[in-house]
Amino acid sequence: MSLQQNNIIESNATIKMVLEKLGHTGSRHALTIFVINKNVVVGSLTDGDVRRGLLKGSSLDDSVEQIMFRGFRHLRQNNYSIEYLEELKKLEIDLIPLLNEKNELVRIIDFSKKKTLLPIDAIIMAGGEGKRLRPLTLEIPKPLVKLNNKAIIDYNIDRLESYGVNRFYISVNYLKDKIKAHLGDGKEREITIEYLDETEPLGTIGAASKISDFNHDAVLVMNSDLLTNIDYEDFYKTFLASNADMAVASASYQFNVPYGIFELDGDKILTLKEKPTYTYHSNAGIYLIKKELLNLIPKNSFFNATDLMTELIKLNKTVINFPIRGYWLDIGQHEDYIKAQEDIKHINF
């Protein structure tokens, strides 16, 4: 039985029935029940509410409406703030209902299993042939190549899901039926997965032109062949705080020059830097974008994320850099795959 089935009860149920449900699973999640009337959430119940109700004279045959708590905490679909989520964390509230504008239950969020609930949709680009990884990718699409018995794309979906991302679009082309068979529609993960079929390669963001609507105002786009423990909450908060139109995650590289370097004005030496270290930021293939700007992507045409960056800069839009402070690896070549097989044993996801 799912979390949602375990943790809801109809408003015409008796206190005896809620007591049976409270003890049904034996887990701490069974200690919170949400009362619904035609799928509208009208209250919440804990074992403490039941005890107080019985002490005040309620009987086991009385309706749960007599003892339920009507001022329960909840989230409004597509209308909540990161600050409110942080407040819930501080209060150590694990279970909270997500409601639509009619107060109907969308789903129950388990914050003991999620870091937060980011209001973003995700597009994962999984259509490439992975030619540089052959023969590994002759019969298996690169997103399904395994690291420690788990497909690369599963690491990315699971991490995004842990940050509360619920809606995924997967662009597919090469061996696409195997990817679809592996991921399905997402119901087993309690997420939604839709596929963007590419009849020919559309670049690193071209498939986004196939999406007509999004649930949220911000869209995350990423390549499927990345292994990373990027902090998506920090990424999103930086995107908001900067009022950015597009945020580009980057991997940092340091280059150590083993000699003294001159800064020159013609032949004149202005300064001397002894064995300097230079830091460069390279595109990590992970982007946050305001959804309306995806309309700039031409329909069914080859278009890269870097093309969109260039176009936004020309339009004087705000494009910011977000350095990844954790682990990041693009598994593009055999040496990268060998490195990933060893690194995966030590990465903190």
C-alpha cells in the first residue's frame, strides 16, 4: 500500500477506523492521517489527537471530524516558497499534503525522503548515440550504461526526485525503446515521465521545443550522461536571487603555470606573477531557464543550449554562472567511464 493510501481516511470514518489505520504499518508515517471529503482535505489526525478526543469523552464510534485538527499545514500546488519549506524543516514536519486550488489532494510529500520540493520541471537529454563509448553502447544506449549496477540516468532522476522534482521530460532517439522500457511512465517512482521523440538529432536543447506547457515557471535542462551530486536547491536559490533568465552550472578547472609570468605593455614588463594558478569555468551541461525563454528555440531544428545562451546574451538577458562545488563528471569517453566506476563508490549523494 502506498504512502498516500496509508495516510488518508474519509471524513465519515469512525475514530475506531482511524485507530486501526494509525497502527496499520507500524512506521512513524502512520502517525499522521489526513482526512478527506471527496478528495478535499479537511483536516489531519495524529495519535495525540485521538487520545485527546477520547479523554474529552468522544467514543470509538464517533466521526473523526469531531477530533481532527482543521488548521493543518499544507502546500499549495505551484504556489509556495522555499522559505516556507525551510520553516517546515525546522519544525521537523515530515508529511505534508500538496493541494490544488480547490483544496483537493494532489499527493502527500514525505520530507523524510526529500531534501526540499523545488518548483521546477526537468528535461533530460538522452538521445545521443554515445559513439565514443563503443562497444559499450552498441546495444545499450549510453544513459542505461551501469555504474555499480545502476544506470547513469537513474542517478540523475533519483537525485532530482530527492529535491522534489516530480515531472520529467526525456528526449530520446538512439535505442529509445530500451530507455522507455527501463523508465516507463514513472508511476513506480511516483513521478511523471513523458518522452520527446527525436526522429533526427536536435542538439542539446532542441527537443525542448516539443513541449507545449510546463507545470512551473523554471525549467531544468541537463544531459543524461553526467554523474554529479550538485546541490539543486542552492542552484535554484541562486537562480532566483540573481533574477536570472538562465543559470549555467559549471565545473571548475585549475591550471598551474610552472614559470613566472610577465604582464606586458609592449616590451615593458608591468608585473611579474610567480607560478600563478588560473581557474577556468567550463559548461557542465546543466541549466535553469525561465520557461517562456524556451520559445526562442526553433521548432524541430538542431539547437544547442550554447546557442540559446548566445541568443539570450544578445538580447541583454541575465545569464549567470553557477560553479558546482561538489562532484561532476561527463561520462563521454572510456577513461571517464573507468573513473566513474571507481568514483561512484565514494560519492555522497
